[in-house]
Amino acid sequence: MLEPQSTALFIGLMLVFAALTWWMLTARPLVFRVLAACLAFLPAMAFGVLAVNKYYGYYQTWGAAINDFTNQGAKAGAGVPDTDLTARRGHGTLNGSKSYLRQAQQQGYPIRLTVTGARSHLTRVVYVYLPPQYFQPAYSGYRFPVIELIHGQPGEPQDWINVVGVTTMLGQLMARHLARPVVLVMPSANGARRISLQCLNQVHGPQDLTYLAEDLPDRISHLLRVQPPGPAWGVAGYSEGGFCAANMALRFRHRYGFAGVLSGYFKPADNQLVRPLRQVSPFGGSTRLRLENTPLYALPRLPGSAVIPRFWLGAGADNPVDVASVQAFWRELAPRQPQVPLVLTRDGGHDMLTWRAEVPLMLRWMTPLLAQAARQEAAAQAKAAQAKAAQAKAARSKAAHAQAHGRKRAYRHAHKPVVTGISQTPTAGSPLPAGGRPAGPG
């Protein structure tokens, strides 16, 4: 099939352009020559657009391009409507019916949510992919680990599904037992295409970092059967999303156990805002805030005892800027994590082709570790629940004992003999106390 990046399509466009050009040069009537020139413009324009698409490795299928341009994304691909999880409908069905349950048990279930942050007060679209195991009876009591995926700029969250193909990759890897089931959370990192916030809290502006690292994980763990933020959560991203992943992981070390950085950078740039379109510093001139959000600066200055998420790093080998950046960060990580994976993709650049090659490798590395962390968290949670139950039982026993003791004391008090003071006067013939004097005051 002639997909957007197929060689046959490019050859066909060149042949059409050549035929129309020949017609334009050989036609005698002026009207036909003008018509041929106008028609020749169409394959030439299409060739240019498709060449750019092929260079950056963006759309591989027409379906992905149509979904992206119509802004349908994952919802269009799976035929799944927007989902309101706050209604708490039937278990395992999400939409209140069983119409998608069989499909979900085989292919997984992508949903589109609208999530408002309690702290940041931002409202964003969030795509979530639930793996097939989420709906299978054997996993009914399992709380799944999560990977939060951050897209690049320009970009949208559904690019992870339509362009990168992460849900298909995960399904194929799980079928080959090379990956473990995880829930994928894909938020809109910037809120709009022309905005670039770099997952940072803009001074006097959107609190993007708070939304992505605090509000969203808390809300997702409340709505879905997943682990709470912590060791069983990962964060990953490409390009600007790679910077987001590195910075979020270091700024919120207790909320993420793993981080994947694909062609990311490690020093923040200016943000881009709209109305009007302009470049601004995220930090309002604060050197302290800039350094706190610069992973290359912040990492070596953490205490030696600080626990940080485990990192996976990747970049295209043919992009010297990305390679130099990731190697610098890799060297800073080495004293804390000597075995950090660093993948330099051969012939790779700063493009979707590189990231499509690297995402499966990252999933193969991260998902088994997340599954292990989820088991450890579940065991710790069960132990804590048992300890809490034991404490509650001891408290109830102590309260019952105290109540029984109180009732016993009350009973004894109620049945204790009453002794009243009586003054007795000796009568004739009665013996006198020692000393020969009658008892009484005297």
C-alpha cells in the first residue's frame, strides 16, 4: 500500500509531475497549458510535504495523519468515547456497559479524560491506555504500575499513539513476554500546540510542573486501579518531553521510581506563550529557580544519600547536540547509577524514526522493573494494612478491657456496705473502754 513514507508513492508523484510538465510544454491551446501548470503544482506540493514528513519520520500511515489532523487521536482509532470515571460505573467496563469489555480484554482500552488539577487549577486532556490485563479476572486485585509519557513540542499527547505507536509496541512486547503490563498516561503537556511550558511552573503563569507531577498522578491513582505515585511510577518523554522527564524525576524523586529520556536536553530554555506569541523566562529572573530546574546542575548537588529514580537514556547517534547533552548527563549519573543504559541509535537524528526505534527498548527495560516495584509496594501496603489492623484490634481490646474494668468498679461501688457513724452511750453494766472513761468526746 502507498503509505506516506513509501518509495513507490514518491516515484508515482514524480511521474505524474513529469507527465503534467510534458503536457504543459506540448499543448497548443493556452487554456490546456495553464491547466497543466496548475495541476502540476499539486504533485509538486505533495512531494514537498511528504519529503518533510519522511525526513522527520513523522506519519507512517494515512490513518495516523488523518487522526492527527482531525484531532481525533486515540478516540478515533479505537472508537472509544470520552470517559467520565468519576461516576464509578460497573467494574471493568468504564463506560457503564460491557460493549467494549471483550475487545479490551484482548487489545487494551484507550480512553480520553479531562482532568483538572486541585493545586494548579489547570484543566487538560489526558489519554490513558489500559492494558488487556486490566480487564482480566486474574488481575482483578492487582494495582498496575504507570508510565507517564510526555510528548515533544510541537506535539500532542495522542502522538504517542498515532505517530510513535506506543500502545501497539507495548502489546507486541507483552505478547512476546518482553514487557510487563503497565498503564500508560499521556497528558497534554502544554495545553495547546503553540505553547511551550517545558513542564515548568511559569512565574505568574501556568503551574505546569505542579499539574504534571502532583495533580495528575494523584487524580489518576484515585480514578484507576493503579499504584499511588512512588516507586511504581515512571516518567518518560522525547525532545522537550525528555527534559520534562529528567526534571520531573529529580524534582519529585519520591513520586517516580524510573525515568526515560529520549533525545532530551538538561538545561531549560525560554517558554513560549501566546496572546501575544512571545518568548519568556519561566523563572521570572530567579537564578535559584533556574538552577533548581536544571538537571545538569541539580543532580551533582544532591546529597550523597539522596535516592533518585533509575534512568534510561537514548539519543540519535547522528545528532551531535543530542549526543553531547545526553553523555554529559550520563557522566553525572555514573557515580550514583553506574549501570545506566545509554542507547545511541545508529543513523538516528532528532526525529520520530529514532524515538520509534528507542521506545521498545525503553519499555523492555522499564516495565519489568515497574512490575517488581509494584509487587514490593503491594507487599509493603499489605504489611502496613496488617500492622494497622493489629493496632486497631489492640486498641479495641484495650478499650473493651477498660470498659469491662469500669463496669466492674461500678458494680463493686454499687454493692459496697454503707457504714454510718453512731455514738453509743454505755448503759449500766456495760464495760468501759480502757482508761475507765466513756467513749465519746471529752
